[in-house]
Amino acid sequence: MHFSALTLLAFACGNVVATPTPRSATLPLPARTIFQLNNNTDPNSWFENIALRRNGDLLVTMLQPYASVYSIHQPLSGSPRSSIISIANATGLTGIVETSPDVFTVLAGNYSALATPVPQTMAVWEIDLRGLKPTTRLVTKMPEAGLLNGAAAIPTSSSPAILVTDNGINRVWRVDVKTGKYETAAEVPEMKSVPNATLPLGVNGLKIRNGYMYFSNSNLASIYRLAIDKNGIAVQGAKAELVAKYDTDNIDDFAIDEKGNFWAATNFNNTVAVAKPGSTGFVVAGKSTELTVAGDTALAFGGRTATDKNIVYVTTGGALARPVNGTITEPAKVVAIDRTGFA
């Protein structure tokens, strides 16, 4: 595939507005691999999502070959330690989100191939890290679900609850983490996949901010927002609004920084790209022919400790880059991007 720099479309009075975004940091931003699996033992590994603990440790979900959460201790130390938390009765994990201090919810399922779940195997699990050893609990099975992917905690819900994207059936679910009850939160045309796409994936990443759910559509390489109520359910009559349109064939998960910029993992394009409403988007790390963030799947901002406040953590699903000297592959890894000075 050949991709150009991403372009953001902002709609004002029915017209597209595109203006350069000022930036003071030199691009590409500094990026370094801080954790990587072994090529001999895990050549086809895939990290899918990432969350940060209060102490700055990382929790990284594995989609293949095992249903594991890698807990990466002191990730910026130069010699981070890792431990594994396994989820029972599953072969792959996707989204992960913190629902209360040091308690995380993770999405699980069985897969016959990459992004090909076995029907009626999707489930939601809880990981509790408050004790001496991690404990896991099945929150609920979701046999009606297609492919659970992204997750976000609902900050205004009276009971611990999350929103979950389902890019198997183009929907967002609401799941009560305490009771296990779930219901449809939103289902709009902008969540649908493209039928003739090589990999038909619609709604994917998900974030909640200021009364809106923000979701990415992988096939449309776009980010939308939809108004929600305090329980995370779409407001009646609300329409999805396009907030970012990337000039690539695909995007995966994304993150929103404190200034409202959208940082997107472009996956097969092997780059991290940033856009702000009303501005032109641009690549800040990686190239289509480089392994820097090749196959990137998700991003998370540091800031839970003083040492990582300017760090953007990036997970990759292994890599397949095509430089001029042939084809290079590598196992899944975590990359730290330093955004110091980025405007």
C-alpha cells in the first residue's frame, strides 16, 4: 500500500477548512522501542491495546498467539520487567480500560485467524491488581457480539460501566461491569465497515470526552463523535459528526491529547499521525518503509508519573515493512514517543 500524509477535514458552513498546524518540535518525534517480544518464540505476535496503571506500569493486551495481558514494570527504566496475566477460555484479547483504581476491564474471545472470531465466544473480563497477586473475574459472556474491540469507561455512570465497540456487527455496546448486563448504546451508519474492503472493519477505537463518544472507523480512516447521555447511551436523534478524515486506507485505535489533537495509529501504514479539527494533519513518527512504529495498533498518553508526562506509548501488532532491500518482519513491541516541545 502507498499512503500520503493524512488530511483532516473540518466542516464549517458546509465547507472544508484546512490550515497548517504550528509545531515547534522537530519531526519525526524521537521514538524508541522499550519492550519487544522474542522473534524466536513469538514471531507472529500481535499487541492490540494498552492501558496505564497509577504507578506508571503498562498493561498490554495480546491478540495472538495467546490471550494474555503483559504487565510491563518500569517501562522507561531501560530494563523493564514483565509478567503475564492470562485470561481463561480465550485465545485473544483486544480492548482494555481502567474502571476504578487498579481495576481494569478487558475484552476477550476465541479466534480462528487474525480478526476472525469464533462466533458466540466474545466476553468481558475484569482484572483486579489491588492485591498481592492479580485476580481475574468473568464479567459477562456476550454471544450476540461479533468482534469486541475498543473500550472506554463511562465517567458519569452511577455504576461502573464501559462502552465497547463491536466491529463485527458495527455497533457500540454498554456493559455494566458490576452486574454484567449489557445493551446497545449506539448503532449509526458511520460505524459500518466497507463491504468490499480487504479487511472489513468499521467502528474500532473508542474514547469518551465532554459528553461525546469518539470512535474511529477503520475502513473509512475517519474519526467521528456522537452525543451521549450520562449513562453512555446515544442521545435520541443525535447524528454522528466527522471530526477527522485521514488520507490513508486504514486507521486503528486513537488517543486524544489535552489540547484536543487526535493521535491515530495507522497500522499498515506504519506511522503515527496527528490532526486537530480545522487543521492539516501530519505524520509525527514512522514511515511506510520503516520499522519504527510499523503495524501500530493503539496509543496511550503517559502522565500518571512525573517521568512519563511527555510520552506517548504505542503498541504494534508485529510489523511488516517493505524497504528497498526486501521484506523485514519483527514480533510485537511497545514504543515510547517523546512529544516534548510538540505544539
